[in-house]
Amino acid sequence: SPYMLPRFGRQFHTWLPRNKFVEKWSRFIHNGCRMSSQSERQAAFRWIVITVAFGAFMSKLDSYIVNISLPTIAARFNVTTAEVSWVVLVYLLVSTSTLLLFGKMGDRFGLRKIFFLGYLLFTIGSLLCGVALSLEMLIASRFIQGIGCAMLTAIAFAVIPRFLPHEI
């Protein structure tokens, strides 16, 4: 089987499908960011920057893009503007109030674990927002998305200086 089943006590990278990139990434992280060749290091650094930048971009984009669609959401669920504004408010309240908590959790449990968990929660929240059948379900989905956003935002600023060299 190309996938390994997750087990307690195993590292997160064992959940990923096995391919050349995952093997190099795992070796890179576990060897203290040391790779055998310059091209492997540059490729790993490039993927770190792309992954972190994409996560930070998506979490911020999502906080702005919903504002444009609020009238359509209100019409779809047949609710008032005051009620539909909770879609934006819950996301911003959750993401800002838990930002420091997830920064501390990243220090304690590992940046990579919290960052990947943030990606997972943000993606699940986005999927649930897309299939929301009521305003309450949409607000709950935005709550999950806000938690993922806080994880991504808090950890993104710590991942870059930790895993990239000082001189690039």
C-alpha cells in the first residue's frame, strides 16, 4: 500500500504517500535541515517557502473574500444582514483570539505538527462551508476555518526563520 496508516507515537510525515519528494522532505527535517547536495537544499527551501506562503495567503484571502459574497449568502439563506455578518465575525474572532495559543502550542508540540493540523482544519472548514445547508452550519464551518487560520498564521512566521538558512 502506498499509504501508511497513522499510529499514535509516529511522526506526521508517515501519513503522507511515499514518493521521492516526501522522502527528501522527511530526511531534510530529521537531519536538522542538512542535505547532501546544494540542489536538494534549494528544492527543500523552495517547497517550505511555497507551502508557508500559500497557507498564509489562503487564510488571509478567506477573511476578505467572504465579505464580497455576504449579500448572496443572505439571499440564499433568507436571513438579514445582521445575521449573516456572523459569518465574518466568528472567523475573525476565533482566528484572532486563538493566535497566541497556537503560537505557544507550536513551540511546545512542534511547528510542523501544528502547521499541518492548521492546513487540515482549514481545508475541512472550507469543505464544510461549501456544503453548508443552513446559516448555522456555515457559521460553525467558519469557526473551524478560523481555528485553522490561527494555526497557519501563528506558525507561518516561525517556520521560515527556523528552517531556512540566514543567508539565502
